[in-house]
Amino acid sequence: MSYKKVFLKSGKEESLKRFHPWIFSGAIHHIEGEPEEGETVKVYTSNKEFIAVGHFQVGSIAVRVLSFCDEPIDYDFWKRKLEIAYNVRKSIGVAGKPQNNTYRLVHGEGDNLPGLVIDVYARTAVMQAHSVGMHVCRMQIAEALAEVMHGVIDNIYYKSETTLPYKAELEAENGFIKGGSTDNVALENGLKFHVDWLKGQKTGFFVDQRENRALLERYAKGRNVLNMFCYTGGFSFYAMRGGANLVHSVDSSAKAIDLTNDNVELNFPGDPRHNAFAEDAFKFLDRMGDQYDLIILDPPAFAKHKDALRNALQGYRKLNAKAFEKIRPGGILFTFSCSQVVTKDNFRTAVFTAAAMSGRSVRILHQLTQPADHPVNIYHPEGEYLKGLVLYVE
């Protein structure tokens, strides 16, 4: 298999020697041939020494590295990588458990497969490409996935319409590559939920909050719980199982509220403790009283890129200040940021500022992050995106 060759400028191989999986366009000296977007290319130093093989893409990240070994990117490569990812999930205890059939099988750079995300929901795997290269290879990846997960999954749904670079003009359509089951109920820590992989955000559910939801369950007993930006209600039904007095779920999307109500009904049919509101978060926080002593703030990413950072931090300050102002004494606040460009320190500072504005005494009980099935490649610290604090407010 012959690949087109990318040659780096002198000294630009240093980050690759530290196994960072991105090559920026500014590091490239010249390219032999004209690779198409998504094509596999080999990368060489200015001294013409091989250093990496990866997917070529138009934009600031020009190559996403798949391997630092000189090897073909073929069916056997995908199968080996998927087997490794599956073995990791089994070894950390999230795959193969009767009480939990929901987990992330592939987490992009965290699994040395930049641009690829695969989430497993019961008998269906939802596959998402974030790079043109992964889109080009999707059928081969799906074939390898079906072999690796034989007997575990029956369906593979491809969901990349909104995640691929729009300038690439790929016209990728969402749909089943394998199977076609309409059974969309999955199990997380013994709780049932509907997954909307057809029209829902991300792959249909936020798998990354599983352990944080389990932690919330421990704090819910006897409390009045407010779940802001509830999406499909994950934190809400965990709070109910934890023995909450009442649970209110809020999201600006009426469709999300319908899903939340369906999920609560799946686990707690006819339970009067739950109520849901389709309303803007800030408007709800403005008009609500002080009846809540456990509040969850899990907003969508306020900043998708560095230019939006300042506004995002303002948003986090404003949101948390409202919660500090309204939460009952002795209340517990679970607050999160899933914006990759917002660092742990950025987020902490925004929350600390909000706490200081409220003038209340606040303690950190837990510092939260993404679970082990969303691993961070040690050579790619940018992969740490989920940050959370659990705070006790006097």
C-alpha cells in the first residue's frame, strides 16, 4: 500500500517524538503528491526519517496520527485497535456487566484513534466520526467492530451528520450500517433509559456522567433536587433512586423534557415526586424560590473554541452565582463544565468568583472528571474536557 508523503519543517518533529497525535499545518514543509481530505499519509522529518502515519485533513490540524509505527492502516489495524479498546473496558469493569450495558468503547485520542467515538447502548453501537479520515474508513471500521463485538452487539448506527467538518461537503447521512433495531432502551447501573441516537445530542446520551450520577445518588436522600440542563434526565432518576423528596428537571428543549419524563416513567412509573419544566435555565433560576438543597448544573459546552472563552467563563460565573444565591443552607451543588477549552483552573476560578459574590461559606467535597471509559491519552492532555465540583454551601 503506497501512501503520499508529508515532510515536516526542521525541528517540528519534537511533539511527535513525545507522541502527541496532532500535526499542525504550520509544521509542514511540503507534501509529495496531492492527498485528498481524509486520505492516509505517511509523515517524515526534515531528514526524511519516518515518524508517523495518519489521516490528512484540511485545516489547522493537518494530520491526525493513527500510528507511530510504519504500518498499513487496514482492516487488521482497526480490528487490533478495537480489541484493545474493548479489553480496556472489560478490565475497568464497565463492559460485560449485567447491570450496565452502556459505555464508551472508543474515545478518540484517548484510545489512539483520533476522530472516532463509539458508544455502546445495549445491543447497539453508535459510531461517530469527527474527522474526514474516520468517515472515509467507516465501513471497514464497522466491519471490524462487528467482528470484535460479535455476540455483544447486533446493530451499528452511524451518526456523524453534525460532527464532520462542514467545509468538507461530505453530505454524510446518519443511519444503520448494520442491523436496524428500534429497541432503544439501555441499562446504566441498573437504571433504564431511552437513547435517542436518531435525533439526540452527541450519540444519544451523556455516558460520561455515569460515575458522577452514581455519586449524586448517595447525596440525594431526603433532599429537594433541581436538575438544570437535564437533557434526558440522567441525574434526575438517580436522585429518585437515592431517596430524594422531590426532583425537578429543567431544560430549554421540550423534546428533552419529553425524554426525561419517559425515562423517569421507565424506572418510577406514576411517581409524584418528579416534575419537569421546558424553560430557559436563567429564567427558571431567576423565578425559583429557595426550596432546593441539592442543585445540579450541567450545561452544554459554553465555549467550542478559544475565542469564546471569555464569554463562557462569564456564563459559568453567572450561572453558579444564581445557584449560590438560591440554594438552601446546608445545600449541595454539583457543577460542571464540558468545554474542552475551559481548563480546570479556569472553571474553578469562575466558580470561586461566583461563591465569593454570594458571600457564603463553601467547601469542596469532590473534584470530578470524566470516567475511565473516556480515558485521557497521557501525551494529549487536551483530551481532559469534563470538570466538576461538588460543593457544600453553608
